[in-house]
Amino acid sequence: MSIPSVKLNSGLDMPVVGYGTYPLKGRRATDAILAAIGSGYRLIDTAASYDNEDAVGAAVRESGLPRAELFVTTKLRGSDQGRGSTRAGLERSLERLGLEYVDLYLIHWPLPAVGRYVESYAEMAELRREGLIRSLGVSNFLPEHLDAVVAETGIQPAVDQLQVSPSHPRPELVAAVQRTGTVVQAWSPLERNTGILDHPSVTAIAGRLGVTSAQIVLRWLLQRDVTVVPHSGSPDRQRTNADLFGFELTAGGMAAIDALDTGVPVKQDPRTWEEF
Ligand SMILES: NC(=O)c1ccc[n+]([C@@H]2O[C@H](COP(=O)([O-])OP(=O)(O)OC[C@H]3O[C@@H](n4cnc5c(N)ncnc54)[C@H](OP(=O)(O)O)[C@@H]3O)[C@@H](O)[C@H]2O)c1
């Protein structure tokens, strides 16, 4: 299975479907990532705070694929934000991964009360010039946070990884980020299977198209030009979750999923959410 890519503002091609590795660790993580690579995934999404970068690195090596064929994303944890500590945080991640560079490095959360995300991004720009990072990115950044890093560095983030799913489609936020040329990547796109996959609107479309509910939700995101990093520990579900290019939602199907918006704000509000 071949997964299409989108061109980032860094010039790099990023697969529109990636494999989310949270919460797996150790050998289980390595085996799951190897299965995902076997199904065609080429983007692996990890983070310093997931405590599994070593397992990701092992999978990259054991896959036998040339490094250039894989797209590895990791994230700067909150406790490493700041001048000097951003460099140290990335160097520790690269050491755990056993890699010379990452394709995409994200600031995991803006932590505005800490007030260090702008200087962290400026240091990431230096690390990119040194070749340790191929594309600069952010996660959970609202337009005000994006504006602040661009004002300081003149470099628009290539990617903003955001919580986007049927219960929280966040149309205004997604459109505002997309207008800047930053690619939106959805985390928890399946809402961790907490009910949305059983919603009658989703199962009805899935039944009509002969695919799974997860495929409907992921395809709905792709048709909004939102890229995705679903997680599954199951090789079968990994395979179907990436098999999104042989069917299409109609305008009516898109509207039916849009209508699942709860209108309830996300719990992890980037203006106040803190994790380190
Ligand atoms: N930037 C951030 O702040 C942030 C925050 C959270 C997550 N992330 C990233 O986003 C990735 C994805 O998010 P997530 O793992 O929270 O949630 P998710 O991908 O929405 O859901 C994962 C859950 O859904 C189940 N699942 C997967 N495919 C399924 C299918 N086809 N049918 C039924 N159930 C299915 C999985 O169970 P099985 O394993 O049993 O299939 C797992 O319990 C993470 O792994 C992580 O890399 C980033």
C-alpha cells in the first residue's frame, strides 16, 4: 500500500497518514512499528515524553529501509523548552533514536504561561540550519502562538499537530492554520475509540461504502486536507487505517460527519494546558 504525501513548506514530502506510537513502549512498540512499516506507513510519530524513542529507533534500523524512505517526527517536551535546553532536548532525542536527524521536530505544547516557546522555536531554527532537523513544526499551537514564532524567526511552521476529530472538528482553527500554509495534522483522530466509531452517522456511511468506521473518520479528515497519525497496536487495524485512497465521502457524507461537532471546547486547551 502506498500512502500519498503532501509537500511541506520546508520542501520535504510528508505522508498524509502516519503511525502514532503513543502509548506503546519497548519491544511491543518496535514490533508494532515494524508491522506498520510492513503495511506501508512511512511516517512514525513519537515524542520525548512518550518514553519510546529508543523503540522507534530500533524499528527504523530493523526495518532495513534506507533512512531517507522514513519520515520520523519527535517532539520537544515542556521541561526542555528554552535557550540551550532545546538543543540539549533534541540531542537527547537523537541519541535515544540513534538517528542523525529528524524529519520533523515539534514543540509539543506552547505552555504560554512558561513563556519559552518563542525562544525554543528560534533555537530549533538554528538546529535546522545545522541539519539536525529537516522541518520545523509545532503542536497544539493556536494562531496567536503561530504568529509569535513567525514574528521572531520569519519561518512559518511546516506542521501544526492539533486535536481534530468528529466531536471537535474545529473548522475555524483548522482553516486559520491552513491559510498560513502550515499543514494541519490531527492527533487522536479516532478519539481513542471512545464511542465515535459506533455513532450511527459514522456506521451508516461505513456500511454504504463497505469500509470501517475508522476509515470514514480518517477519510473525512483527509478530505479537509487534514493529515492524520492514528494509532493502533493491531496489525489488521493499522492496515485498514491506512487504506483510505480507494473510496470517497460525498458532500452529504462530509456534512454528516461535520454535524457530529459537539460544540464543547477541547479539554486540553493550549492556552492553559500544561504538561512537561
Ligand atoms: N501532539 C499531541 O499533543 C498528541 C496528543 C495525543 C496523541 N498524539 C499522537 O497522536 C497519535 C494518535 O492519537 P491517539 O493514540 O491518542 O488516539 P487515536 O489514534 O484516535 O486512537 C487510538 C485508539 O483507537 C483504537 N483504534 C485504532 N484503530 C481502530 C480501528 N480501526 N477500529 C477500532 N479501534 C481502533 C486503538 O486501539 P487498538 O490499539 O486496540 O487498535 C487505540 O485504542 C498518538 O499515538 C500520538 O502519536 C499527539
